[in-house]
Amino acid sequence: MRAIRILRRRLHCLFHGSHADAELQREIEIHIQQLTNEAIAEGMTEAEARAMALREFGPVDRIKEKCRDTRRVSRIQDFVQDLRYGVRMLRQSPAFTAIAVITLALGIGANTAIFSIVDAVLLRSLPYRDPNQLVLMFNVPLNRPDALSGISYRDFTECLAQNGAFSQIAGNAFHDLTLTGAGEPAIVNTADVTPEIFPLLDAKPLLGRALLPEDGKPGAAAVAVLSEDLWRSRFGSNPGLIGQSIALDMRSFTVAGILPASFRYPEGAPHQDVWISIMQDPLFGPLASKPGVRVMGLIGRLNPGVSLAKAQAEMNTLGARFAKEFPAEDSGFTIQVQPYREAVVGNLRPALLILLSAVGLLLSIACANIANLLLSKATSRGREIAVRIALGASRARIVRQLLTESALLGLLGGVAGLLLAAWAVRSLRPFLPAEVVQIGSIHVGGPVPAFALLLSLAAALAFGLAPALLATPSNLQSNLKEGGDRTGQRGGQRVRSFLAIAEISLAMVLLVAGGLLIRSFALVTSVNPGFDPNNVTEAEVSLPQFQYSTPQQWRAFADELLERLHAQPGLQDSALAVPLPMDRQGQPAFAFTIVGNPPLPPGKSTTADYATVSPGYFHTMRIPLLRGRFFSYQDSPSQPNVAIISETLARRYFPNQDPIGKQMRFGFPPNGDTPREIVGVVGDVRDAALSKEPGPMMYVPFAQAPLYGGEVVVRNSLSASGVAAAIRQAVRSIDKDLPVTGIAPFRDSLGQSTSRERFRTFLLATFSAIALALAAVGVFGVISYSASERTHEIGIRMALGAQRRDVLHLILGQGAKLALLGLGIGAVLSILLTRFLASLLYSVSATDPLTFAAVAIVLLGVAAAACYIPARRAMKVDPMAALRYQ
Amino acid sequence: MPKPSDLLQGTLDLLILKTIVRKPLHGWGIAKRIQTLSGDTLSVGQGSLYPALHRLENQGWICSEWEESDLGRPAKVYSVTPQGRKQLERELKSWNRLSSAVHLLIQNA
């Protein structure tokens, strides 16, 4: 009952607020009238009586405000009123509003955009059931835990039989096969798997069936499962495809089923088109039977409640047992377990967290800037606020009102920032590094808008609180007396200076981070890769292995292709290689031994990167010969096996001796034990990535170690499309069913290899540029405000004989003090924080003095420029006018 | 144990409720009546009377009506609600407890 009455009354008050106010007015009026009447009865004149009644009653407005405060509804009412008032205030000063909203939009926008990437990559769960149960397993040498390699099929079956920690284990390898007979021949990404992977990943086919255990047995009929994409694009979504056969590498496979587009595996890698049993793969199938070939990656699903540590412990035991049971292959190796998510996003996390911190700093600077603007504005509103407090508004009430205004500003900035982020994410998507795009769809949706909203409210509180508290001083009198423009002046100026110093120091941190990345990127891109990538076009030719199944056929094809290419004008400088630099996608290094050296202790091995190249390769790539000779066409299979080694290999393993004429044993499996004579030493090549120091490399002539196809490199000055057409034509003239893929200038591969570096450098450079601009605006605001405050003082100084130069020094000195303090703090912060960047830097120290100095000079220059305008204005002060004005 | 300020406020609430529990009154009347009944010892400042009335009304302990009055024109007349009566009893009890305690202390200390 009571609750209802109170509610009714409050609702009444809410909707009839003005009515209630009128009633209150009338009630008080009656009281005052009675007091007046009494006084008249005591013999006063009416005027005297009225004055005396008002005196006795006390401050009417304050009492009214108190009465109003008792209505709880006033919270809501106040809020609505504050909101209206806030909108009015923002509209009254459009320049201020625009600057504040733009500043905030930059801050919130940058945060939201980065958060949308973080959300997609780090927060959103992987699209599998209980993704935290998924782990990958690798063979690693005991002495080099970072050198991950696959696991042999034999060891996989042993794991299946002996493990207790996993509910399922499956093997997978990836291979490009050629699809023919359905339009243009095409390369299809093929996943070679063991059938356990489908239940493990909960893959439910859209049509037909997935691979069954019996499909994985050696000698089973060849069946394939296709992706929905391939089924739609190549086979017109024909449901009758199930049971029909398709040709992969010229061998017929029966289509068993179609996997829905929603099924994606692996994450963070190219989309897979075809799924077959690893036993049916032309390359890996035969290798699977060799116990020494680590042919597959392993994925496992942990039993519920089994910890990673327990699984790792079990694998350690298993690894030790393998080493004992199969010493020839497994001695010196153990099995490492890695959470699947870690494998997918682990290497992206540091960079993303750094970007997230960077935008956090940016938002802090934006907030400091807006707080500064608000402070100046609140100061000019000091009189208005003082009057309201005098009329009985409580301090809390005014603070609430000012905060409502900030929140309004925050929301406007938040909406603008959200739009900015949506635009930025869309236009940046093409530049995102491939592995980021492949992980998940990045868009401003899901939790992202909520994040932006919360962030803008938090920002509003951050930039609104100090100005609101400072604008409502406890000492009212001075406010009214001084005409309001000295409200909290001391405190205000101190807070403003503090904010400017904070802005400069935060901007310094961002600029140093940006500067370090830029310097590191410049070093990476200007590094000598060991070859000349200009004017080189690359293309890939892959031979279907069922048609071209013997090394003799591979060799014959390569000879034929190079002969036809060399016959064409402009294509004489061309060669074939596997793999090219920058194309070493997880290609393992091969072990080698030096003939004549004492055998290595068990568990130790020497490895080097391996490439098989045609004789013209070194010349085409402009890789210099340091000793001995290049390969020639005389290095044929009937001649002794030869090899060329890189400078690093020669230096590291043949110290103080001439390697020419020495013999090494190595080769592409299963020819790992072939002795080869070293005939030459060539310059080092950055082979894995531009930022990776060149490691030891060994080359063999293609004719002595042919592969099923390879990569063609052509050096010439023709247009890229002309070269592409010429290469295609040469390949087609040999075999019209052969696809040529990946025709591109070699420069593009180089660009690809640094796309991650480029992207984060670009982002951080942009953020630090914005930070610099914001800090400049901040310093400008503080100095020009303080200069205009000091007009009177400057007038007196000039009247007393100060020169313009002195005034200039006065103002610039103030700015310099802020800037130097900011730089000092910023330098300390940077030294503390940039160490987190160290892992992203290439041959630049995280405390690179050159970068620090350059940033300090830039910041000082910008601060000086920001002070110069107000200083000029102060110099022009007319002393007479300044003195008279006050 | 209420704080001193609560005690003061509580006391004013008690006085108002007690004053109008028999006969509804307007603000002016309440102030006058507290003054006369206390033998001019207590004078309620308007500065606290009206906020107190509005607060009590908001709490649902008193309600108001605009009625013709002895002042020659309609006035806002306050009367005690049933909840207000209960509140009055509670306040009287706690006041009695307090005042007798204070009395005892003064007598015996």
C-alpha cells in the first residue's frame, strides 16, 4: 500500500514537476504572508513587515531546493534536465564539441578497431567442440626443443595404441594436388589425414560421408571428401557427385562426401579443398610406410579433465620408450604437446597486446586533451556555477550535471569512434597479414560495440571528473567576487600543466615504440637478402604424380621446360628451384654428416636448409660464387653426385679448411645418406624470412635430385603479364593439363614475407602520429590559456621595461619546462615499457639511443611550435590596454 | 546507535508527527503549535520545517491536501497516514528510552 502511494507520488512529481514546484511556492508564500501579518499586527508598516518576514523565513530558494531534493524522483528528473542542458551547452560551443568529439573518436576508434582484431584472434573461441581439449603433437630433438617436426606414421599408430590421456588422436599433412577433368586444371589444397580426424573435430558432412576407418587402411579404395566451396565452384553444387570419380594428380578418386563451409581446419592456414587418406597421397602415401620419415602432424583431443601437464608427462614417457624401442629413428627425440590455440595464435599474441596497449595510451592522451579543454571551459563557466551553488544547488548536484555533459560527449565520441573503427577495419582488411585474416572474420560486431560503449563511458568519467571537481570549489565567495574567471585558478593551472606533461610523456612512449618499429622495419627491408629480387618473376609448376611418377619423368619435364623457356627471346635468364627463398613453408631442415669426420654423439645432429636447383639458378638470382664452381649441365645422374654449400655452412662446419672436394651425406628422403662432393661455396641467402639471419644451406643439382615440378624464376625486363603468358605457353606446349600457379614478381613474395612487420609498423606509426598531434594540441591549449591569463602580468612587465624578447622567453620557457618534464618522464616510461617490444624488433635495441634522441627532438620541436603562437600573441600585448582592461 | 544528526532530525520528525496526529494542520500551524505547546522553548526554523514535511510525505508517513483553512485561503494541510502512526509509536518509544536514560544519567552521575 505504502509503496504504491510513494510510487504514485513520485510518478506524479516526475510528470508534474512544475506543478509541484508551484505548490511549493504557494505553500511558502502563505507562510511568509502569515509572518508578515503578524508583524503588521505588531505595528510595522507593510513594507517593513514583509522585509522582516522574508528575513525571518530565511533563504527561500535554498529551502525550496532542499524540499525538491527530498523528492527521490529528482534523480531521474535531474538527469533528463542535465541531458537537455548538456545538449544545449554542446550546441552552444560547436568548435569545442567538434574538437572533443574528433579527439575522442580517434581514441575510441583506434581502440575499437584493434579490439575487433583481438576479439577475432584471441578472444573468440575456436570453432570446435571443447577447443581447449585440442592439442598438437610434434617430434622435437631433446637438445633443440624449438625445432618442431612431424611424427612418423609408425609412431602415430604406437601413440594410438598406448596413450591414456587422449580420447582421440589423428594425423594430418598438407599437400597441393592437381585437379583435372573439371574445367581448367587447378591446384587444390589437399589435407592428407587419418580418418580419426573427422570424429575428433566433430566434422559432420553436408552430403555423403566423411572418411571411415577402413578408408585409412593401406590398399583401401581411393576416396575423397570435398569442401563445400570446391563442390559449388567446380561441380555446380551437383548432389549427384557423390559416388562419382574425380581426378587428383591424374588418379581417380571416388567422392564420398561434402564437408560444409562452416567446417574449417586448420585455423590460421589456407582453406582446404580436398580431404583424402594420407595412404592415398602420391607423395606421403609411400613415405608413410617408412618408419624414419616424420610425415604427419598429430592432433589430439584430451580426455575430459586431463591436464596439459599430464598429457605432456605421458608423451615424455612414450617418447622415451620409442627412443629405446626404435633407436635408429627415435633416439634423441621426444614428443612435445602444444595447446591447439597456442599453435594458432601464439605468435600473434605479443604484437596484438602491444597494439592494444598502444591504443590504450592513445586514448589516455585523448582523454587528457579533452580534460584540458573541459577545464578551460569550466573555468569560464565558473560564475554560472558559483551562482547556482549560491542559490542552493549542492556540490554533488553540480558535479553530477557536469559529468552528465561529459558522458554525453563521451557517447558522441564513442559513436563516432565506432563508425571510424568500422570504416578502418573494412579498409585495412586487405592489408592484414594472411594468418590473421584466416583465423576469424574480423568485423565491428558481437561484443565490439559494447566494448566501445563501455570504453567511451569510462573515458567520459576519466576526462570529466577532475574538471567537474575543480569547477565546484568550496570557497564560494571569491568566485562571485572575482567575477568567476579565477575559479580554481591555481589548482586548475596545476592540473592543466600536469595533463600536458602526461600527454607529452605518453606521446613519447608511443613515438619511441613507433620509431623503433619503423627503424627495425627499415632495416629489415633494406637488408641484403643475398640475391637480387628485382626484375625476377616466379611461377609454380606442379606435376601430377600419378602421371609423372618417376624421377626420370620429373627430370625430363624439367629439362624440356627449361629448354623451351631458354628458346624464347627474353627468357634466357631462367631457372628452376625447389624451394625458392621465402617459400620455405615449414620445410624442415635436413640432417647431414661430413664424410671423414668422427660420428656425432647419439641425439646430436647437424642440419641445414636444402634446395634443389637447375644450373642457371645462382646466375638468375644473382647469388655470388665465393669458391669452386656453379652447377653445370654436366652434373647429370650418371656423373658423381655434387653439392654447393653456403658461406655460413662452410664457415661453421669447415672452419679453417677448404670445403671444396670434401664430401657430405644428405638428401631429400629417402636419399638421406647419399654422399655428395662439394664443388662450390656461394653467398648466404635470407631463406626463411628477411628478418631471419641466414642459416647454413646446401644445394644439389635438380638433375641429380629431381622433384615433381618446381618453381620457375625468370629474370628479365619484360612486363609481368608478358612473362606470365610466356611461361604458361611453354608449360602448355609440353602438357596442356598442367596448371601454372602463383605467377608474380618476386618482389611480392618479399613483401609477403614482411607483411606482418609492415602492418604493425604502419599501425603503430599512425597511432604515434595521432599521439603527437594530440600532444601538440594539448601543449598549445595549456600555454595559450596561461598566456591569456597572464596578459595583465605581461602588461605590467612591459610597462616596467621588459622587452618583447623577454616576453617570448617567459612564455616559451613555461612551455619548455612542461616539455622537458614530459620528455624526462616519457623517457623513463619508454625505457621501462619498450622491452616488451624487443621480440618484434630486428637488429634494433629496445632502448636504441638514436630513436630516443630523434623522438625527443621531434617532441621538443613540436612543443616549441605549439608554444610559439601564444608567445607571439603575448608579445603583441599593448601594456596600456592590458592594464586598463583589468 | 543513531548519530547525533540523526537524533536531531528524528526529533523534528517526532515533533511534527505528534503535532498533527490528532488534528491535520498546515505548515504555518505546525510551526506555531510546536512553539506554543513547548511554552516558546522550541522554535522550528522554516529552513528545516518544510524540507522535513516534504521528506515525511515522500516516505509516506504523512499526506497532504489543499483545504480551506483558518488563514482565509486554501492551505496545504498535512495529516498522518496509518504508516505514520506506527512510525510515531516507534519514534515515541525510542525517544522515551533515550530521554529516561539521559534523565537517569543526569540524576545519578
